[in-house]
Amino acid sequence: MRSLGQLCGPLLLDASKLQRYSTNNRLLLMYLCGYIGNYFLLPLSAGFPHAGLVMIFSAHMASNIVFALGTFGLLKNFPENQVAKVSAMTWRGQMILKRL
């Protein structure tokens, strides 16, 4: 469910509104609270396995929306000809940190 949520999250974003979404701190905070809230409430779904799966899906959908908006917000500050290089460097940094 986690991977499916991570896949679906960014698909919900309207590409034409990414600029506006990435600067909307309330929206980002709402999605972060959704992520934390779903995991905070997860123990309450112990008797309802389907509810737990929905919470995990929703949590990771929200977290990847925040990730997509954060990545967009970072990359929009670079000239167009450097975006690919910066994106690759960011990905490598994430992979190094993941290994630690």
C-alpha cells in the first residue's frame, strides 16, 4: 500500500498549478499533518485491517505530494539547463543517505 500511495500522490497534482501549490505553506502543512495524523491514528485501526491499509495509503500519498512540491520548489530556482544535473545530484544524495 505504501508504494501505491507514493505513486498516486504526485498524480493528484495539477501540473499547471505547481508554482502556486509549491509556495502555499498551508497546503504543505495540511499534507504533512495528513501524513503524521494517519500514522498517529493507525493503532486505532487494529481491529479493522482495511482501515489500516487506507491510512497507510493516504499517509504515503500525502508525503509524496509534499516531496513532489518540495522538489519542484527546489528545481524551479535553477536555470533550465541545470535542472537535470541538480536533479541527478539530489537523487544521488538521497541514495547515499538512504544507505546510512
